[in-house]
Amino acid sequence: MTTVTSFRPRNRRNVELVLLLLAVTIVLVAYLNVGLAIDGAFPPDLIKYGFGLLVLSVGFHLALRWRASYADPLLLPIATLLNGLGLVMIHRLDLAYGRTGSHLLAPKQLIWSALGVLIAIGVIIVLRDHRHLRRFTFTAMAVGLGMLLLPLMPGIGRNINGSRIWIGLGPLSFQPGEVAKILLVIFFAGYLVQTRDVLSLVGSRFLGIGLPRAQDLGPILIAWLASVGVLVFERDLGSSLMFFGLFVSMLYVATERRSWIAIGMILFCAGSYVAYLLFGHVQVRVLLWLHPFSDKALAASDQLVKGLMGMAKGGLLGSGLGRGHPEFTYFPESDFIVPSFGEEIGLIGLFALLLLYVLLVERGLRTALGVRDGFGKLLAVGLSFSLALQCFVVVGGVTRVIPLTGLTMPFLSYGGSSLLANWSVVALLLRISDQARRPLPDADELANVSSAHTQVVRRP
């Protein structure tokens, strides 16, 4: 006689807590290293920053124990470590520039981090099931497109560093494209889960690749026109590449048709080439990409050259935290925070940072494999790809793999809108992973629930 017992996997919350404490310890050691290297003394605000980061991370951990006990145990520690290291570099740049009082950026970044974590906790508490988001598929589309168009409105739109991707709210500036990224992922997931069977149909074949039917090209053409519009009117190559690449990647995952990738690449290359021929700002970006050391490029901007020279100075092991000169590069705390780290922690340290992003994306894709509904799979894939594409665009731009863009590195760079959006992405992935890892109810539990429901119905 065989006895069958139910198996409940461990939720790994204790593992998460240990990793969180390790992440906070690494951040504190890095912060201490900066203080000793620059001032030769123990940083007086080390306890304040350490305590703040510890309270935020442990508070999020307790919220997961309460509302999402089976969520992935690695997502929160990785995001906390990246956020903390970003705070360390921003503090290091505050010291390098001699900022004081209200000009300090590190305290502001800590406040934005606290708001981002609180919003993420709110997502975990309010959103009990990610499948509820599917009801807002077209609402998310309308609001997301509206957010993309906000910077073009007169009065509130702001042109900063050549790109019109900001809106001004009093003394504050906000990048609505960060929020639009999440809303459009929700729309893409809801739309593609409904239409993937139609979009998977093959119309004809070319070189052994099944091409979609002509009548099914509408969605990708609309996405292409929208991305070209962002490139032309907002002068933002990075967002254009990210939004269109996000849609094409989700379309490929939904249909498993390689032809969509080929069509997407052809459309984006064609749109970029036409934009290069028509618009001067695109020509400048391409010049800085292909010939950054030429006299003409240096006359336009030497930002990329200074970033490359800083990373070259860091070499393999780096000059050490607090011992380099990342302040020589323009915007080292935002657009060029990757070269700032590259100079002081070297190629090995930079690879370690990139490996954290690889793990973050890998855990998101693992969540997509484990979740049981199609909408959840596409949503997790889209959110993971949004992080991966943003990292590729930023790192590729500062290393001359692609033309330079104005996007910020997730969690590392200074900026409130980016932090709020990326912490929300992590919260959504945690919610989906809780559903994916949570064991199905036992047969006995289902029978008990059914029996209780029957008794309630029959009660006079």
C-alpha cells in the first residue's frame, strides 16, 4: 500500500532575509570605503544611510511574508544591492563636487528610494492577483500613450539635454516614459494573449522562414510608427529603441515566429536611417558613435570620450572607490554612472554589476516559465525584457556598441521617476512569482472548500 502525501515547497523567505542583510552589509562597506578614501575618516552619516536602507529592505521583506510568501527570494536582495550601490556612487560624487545642504543628491536619492519601496509594497498589498490587470488592457494602452505624449504638450514639456522626454511639475521634473513603459507592457501582454493565435498564422515563406499574413502586420506597423514618432518628436533614440524592441520581443514570445524579429529589425533600421537623413540631432548622435575622437565630434560633445577615458583609466581592477575622478565626465550620476563605476571598480567590478542585472532578468524569465496563465507569462517576459533592454541601451551607448542615448541605468542612476518605475517592476515580478511558485491546493483542501460552499448554499 502506497501513502501519498502532499508536498509543499519552502517559501525561502529566510534565505531572502539573509541575502538582504548581506546586500546591506556590502553597501555599508562600500560607503565606508568612500569615506576613508576621500576624507580619511569614518563617515558621520554611515549609520543614517545604513539604517534607512535596512528599514526599507526589511519592511519590504515583512510585506512579502504577509502578502506574497512564495515570491522569488532573489529579486528583492538584488534590487536592494543595486539601489544601495547607486546611493554610494551618488554620495561619492557629492563629495567630489563639494556639494552641501540642499544641493546634495544622495539624501534626495534616499528619499526617492523610500518612495519607490513604499509604492512597491503598496502594489504587493493592493494587487492580490496579477490577472486582475488584464481587465485594464486597453485602459493601460490609452494612459500609456498619453504619458508618452505629455512631454510634447506646451507649458509642461521640458527639453533637457536635447531630448524632450520630461515634464515639469513646479520645481520637480518627471519622466513619464518610465511609467508608460509599465503600462505598455500590461497592454502588450493583454493584447497578445488574445491575438497570438491569429498572429501565429503563416502567409508565405521566404528563405525557409514563415512570414505573417499581410493583414496581420497592423500591430507591428502601429508600434513602429509610434517608436519613430518618439524618435522624431521627442528626440529620444533610447526610448524609441526600447519601446519597439519590447513589443517585438513580446510578439516573438507570444507567437514563436522568428519572422517577427526579422520584420521588426528591418522596420527599425529603415526608420532610423530615414531619421538620420532628415534630422540633425540624429546625425550628431551617429557621428559621436562612429567617430568620437574626430575634431567635428569633439566640437559637438566630448562626453562620450571622457567616459571612455575614465573606464580605460580604471583598467581591470579600478582605481578604488573614492580614488578616481568620475566627476570629470558630464552627468556622471545619471547618464554616465556606468563609466563612473567602471573607473573606480574596474572591468571586473563592472562585470559583477552587470551580472546582478543578468540575475535579475533571469529570475524574471524563470517566473515567466513557472506561472500558469498566458497573460502572466507575457507580463513577466515584458517586464524582464524592459529591464534587459534598458541596460543594453545604456551600457551599449557608453561603450559605443550603439549610439549614445539619454536613458538611465535601472536602480543605479540618480532620478526619482526611474526609481519609482523600476521598483514597481520588481513588485509586479514578485507578485507574479508568488503565483508561479505557490503550490496548487490539495485535493482534500478542494473537497473541504467545496463541502463548505455546499453547506452554505443549502442553509435555509
